[in-house]
Amino acid sequence: MNPILLAEAVKSVGTPAYVYDLDAIRDGVRALKAAFGTERHHIAYAVKANSAAEIVRTIAREGAGADVVSGAELGLSLACGIAAERIVYSGVAKRDDELDRAISSGTDGIGAIQVESVEEIARIEARAAFMGWKARVSLRINPGVELEDLSTHAHIATGHDEAKFGVPITDVSRALAALSRAPHLVLVGLTAHGGSQFTTTAPYVASAKALFALAREVLKTHKLDYVDAGGGFGIDYGDGCEATPADFVRAALEEKKAHGLDALALYVEPGRALVGSHGVLVGRIIQQKVVSDRRWVMLDTGMNDLMRPALYGAKHRIELADRAHQGDRAWRVVGPVCESSDDFGEHALGENPEGLVAIRDAGAYGYSMASRYNGRALPAEVFVSEGKVIAARARDDDEAWIKDRLAAGR
Ligand SMILES: Cc1ncc(COP(=O)(O)O)c(C=O)c1O
């Protein structure tokens, strides 16, 4: 999205505002789908990356389903028109009411509840038995890839053996035994998710290899419909990203074939790769601060709106959005929140930066992680298609926050 369009897009809602390019999101899903060719597959969009209905619907219209991690995300996905059987549900601590919703959604329950521990099997069985329904489940295994081989930030690496996620491969026989004592559960798949923001296919393939080798073993005694290699496709935040989403799919398909699993469908669960590059956080420079040779620009947007820099040390490209580039003078770009980690790093903003800034590649894990910390309002959201704003949501206001905080008072 060009700067003129960004400035235009936030005119009615002000800043901070996330601006999303729905056409680019749609085209990304199409390109990902094309990578599967004629192979049986399912794209389960990881709704946690961005749960705005306009975005979920845009992705769903292209035939994708959803990967959800809460009853609320499940309800939202259904409300956005995704059929229950096209939804998979991950999460290490699903509440009973969330399980009930998954078991009883649609005519036949959701596509699969992804089991994250042996202990969870008895809980899902008990809920399904209580409700008198059968529930489809997939075993989310922990592929046990070494943390350094996952080559991503430790906070977003999930497929190593110290992570809380998934059933360790060494526990799979125990899980299968527990499933054999669960008449209301039907095993349909095996799932692995190694981590996020992989910039090459190597860690994805390492996780998929462990998954596919296990699937071969499980198929000796059980039926399976699919293997799910998870999400994790990286995007270019400015330092490059060697592999495209299609490369991840092609690499996984090749491995699946090499493991003789042609009869099984391949599921993937991309989040970031479908939305990350197609969202911009637009903020406004409130003021500059210069102390001898130190220079800051203070924004009206910070870690409360975009947490990734504070949480993972992530770097986002930042540029002036409503005026031409003014040279390479570097400024430390910081937000308004009372935390030292509310810091977007050094950026070349020129001699006298003023006006709007565009914080690039903020479409994933941006708004969905935003908070009202420091009493700051949740940012606005603007949805653009064919160069025009087609929908917008205003920033919630200070009065709404005050009312919320007063709500439980006596
Ligand atoms: C189980 C699962 N699937 C998919 C995803 C999406 O990952 P990404 O946004 O990196 O594609 C995540 C992210 O945390 C996840 O935990």
C-alpha cells in the first residue's frame, strides 16, 4: 500500500490504525492453494494471527478453513461462514465449555480437536460421552526437533521437547492406548507445528519428517485421513525470507510422497504468511525529543498496539507515511507506554520527522495481541480493496476503558 493511500485510509478513523490490503491477502491464499496442484489438501488459517472478520471472510471465501485456539475463535470462525468440519482446534488447556462447543458445532462437530496431551484424551472422551456425540480428534505431536534446528526466536519455537505443546513422540503409544479406551473419539489425523517465522524450509521439513515417519507407524494399526504439518511460513520483515509459502508446501508434499503417504491429505495451518505483509500500523509522531546527540521520535502507538518488538525483539520497517523521504538521519522510534521495551528501534526518518508513520508488516500478531495497557485505547482498523476503504472500525475511546474498569466496582 502506498503512503498516499495509507494517509487517506486513516483520515476518517485517525491514528493509531491498522490498515489491511484485502486483495493482497486474497491473492496470497490463491498462490498457496495453487502450490498444492491436484493434491488433496486443506488450508486451516491460524485465526490467532488476525481475527478481523473481514480478513477471516476474505480467506474463507478462497476455500480455506480455520485453525482456532479458543472457543471464541471457534465461534468467530463459524460466524464468518466457515463450516464446522473445516475447523481444527489446537490448544494445551481447552476448557470443558470450549470442548463442548467444538464437539457440538455444525451437524457433526468440528473437523478435529487437536489433542495436546495424553491427559486431555480422557477429558474430551468424557465431554463427548456426556453430550452423546462422537468427536473427531487429531494427535498433535511434538516433533522433538532440537531448538537450535528450529532456527527461530525461542518464544515462537514450539516443536522442541521442552515446549508445553503436543504429545511427545515417546508418548504416542500411550495416547493411542488411551484412544482405544475412548469410544466417543475418532482419530482422523496427526498434526505437528514446529514454530513460527521460519525463513527457510529446513526446520519445517525437519518437523514434517518426524510427523510423516510417525504416520507410517500409526497407519499399521489405525486409519488416518490426513497429516497436518502446521504453520510457521515466514515473511520478510526487512532482512529477507528465502522461502515463499508455496516453497513450504512443495517441500512438505515431497516429504509426504517420500514417506509413501499419498493416500493422506496434507493440511497446513499458516497464519502470519497470509496476513503479515498485508497490514500496516499507521501512527502519528507526537513529538521529537533531542538530548545532545540522542534523538527520539515519540509516537501515539506503541507496544500496546504492536507487541512483537517488546515480546520477541522483532524489528519492523518504519517510514514516514505522508511526506517524502527526508534523508538518512536515524531516530530512535518509541511509543507512549511506560515501559522501556516500548521501543521500535532505530530508523532513518531524516532531518525533521513529523506527521504519520507507517509501521510495515504488522498484519499478523498485531491487533490480535493488542491490549489496553496504560489505559490506551485499542487501535482502529481499516480494510482496503481496489484502492478504496471498504470497511473500518473506529478506535475504542478512553470513556469505554474507564467504564470497563469501573464495571466491577461497588
Ligand atoms: C498450532 C499452531 N498452528 C498454526 C500456527 C500459526 O503459525 P504461523 O503464524 O507462524 O503460520 C500457530 C502459531 O502459533 C500454532 O500454534
